[in-house]
Amino acid sequence: MANLKSLRNRIRSVKNTQQITKAMKMVSAAKLRRSQDRAQSARPYGQHIRRMVGALASQMDPHSAPRLLAPAKGKRIELLVFTADRGLCGSFNSSVIRAVRAKVKSLQESGHVVTISCVGRKGFDVLKRQYKSQIRRSFSGMTKNLTFDRVNSSLTTQVLSDFAKDEFDVCLVAYNTFKSALTIEMTWKQIIPMTVEPQEGTQGGSPIYEPEESEVLTELLPHGVSVQIYQALVESDASEQGARMTAMDNAVRNAGDMIRKLSIKYNRTRQAAITTELMEIIGGAESLKG
């Protein structure tokens, strides 16, 4: 009977866990729709900003380009790492952390000085154990009430301020790009100095800017950095919700399989106990007849 009681308790425990994971799956599915729409809406704007910067840069003297657009010089690399504030989302966090460790090792072997800023508590909690002296700051709770103005005022302003103070030469961002609920892609992107693709000639001639190209570019570049950081954050948020929904769906199915196996074991154990009791009763009755 003690074995039957432990099996009943275990079945009850697994059912409670299944209800929790099912609820988390439904919450993540609801959040995923909003996060996916936000990420997909940010992509065209980010692409257009980069095209504008590229068009302006192609008309300027490379030697007079603003510092945010000048060719990367120096060996001080800042890694801006995007992870989640919570776990239970499969390999979402671990894939970013593995990529960051490999990148830090590669950069240090080539003689670069690496510093790290973490967006998301999970990445900070893990990376601080290995790179405590290299982590400069961390940000958490950025995906709550996620808006461009909030990201710009708290995160982007700090990154641009550090660059203006000459605390690093190049800034790379590491994040997961959302492809689908089942697929995310680890992405590295250089945001400072901004990288632009060469622009081909456009039909109808080049546009005329007022004020001059250099003045427009000086105002546009910080905004372009803000857009890329915001895009990295919304892509990471959508990837997190998709990964958590998938992980919770797998957990619900695994819990169902475990409940079925435990129920079969419980029924067989109960049937064996009943059979044993019947045999003991029959044996006792036969001994009384004798």
C-alpha cells in the first residue's frame, strides 16, 4: 500500500506540474503574437535607416565622416549581450552564452580587450562567474512595457555616452533573431561604428539634402544606433516567447507521457495487491475447511 500511495502522490504532482506548464504555454503564445508583430514591424524601418545612412555616407569624404561611421580602429571591443530575465525557455539563453564565450575567447586570442554589458538577468548571472572583471553593467526588465523611447532613454543613451567617453572602440550586439516559433538564429551585428553597404546609383540622380549631408548624418547616426538596439531587443523578446512556448509545449507532452506510464504502473501494482489479498483470503478459507 505504501508503494500505491507514493505512486498516487507522484501522479498528482506531475498533473499539477502539467497544469502549470500548460498555463505558461498559453501565456507565452499570447505574448508571442504581440512580440512577433513588433519585431516584424521594426525590420523595414531599420533597413530603411541603414539605406539612408549608406546613401549619405557614399556622398561624403571618408576622412571627414563622423566617428560613429568611421572605420573601426582600436582593440577595445564592447559586447552587448541580449538574453532573458527568466529561464524555462529551452536553449534560448544557453545558445547566446555559448556564442559569447566563443567570441570572447577568439577576440582575446587576437589581442583585443573585451568588455561586456548584459541585457537580461540570465546572461548576467552566468557570465559574471567567468568574466566578473570584464562586465561593466547589466540591464534587466527591459522587455516590460517595451517601447522605443524607453529603450532609447535607458539603454541606448548609456551605450552612446560610453562611446563618446572613449570607453570602447567597437560595439557588437549578440542576440537571437526570430524566425518562427520553432526557429531562432543566433546573430552578431556591429552597431558602433555603424556598418553600411555600398550604395549603387539610383535612378533620377542623387537627392539634395538641406542642411548638408554631414549635418544630416550627424543627427541620423545616433538614431540609427538606437533603432538597431531596439530591433535587437524586440527580436530577442519574440525569440524568447517562441522558445518558451515550444519548451512548455514539450513539457506538457512529456508530463502526459509520464502520467500515462505512472497510471499503468499504479493499476498493475493495485491489481497485484488485490490478487495477493484474494489469494490470502482463499488460502485462509481453505485452511479453515481442513
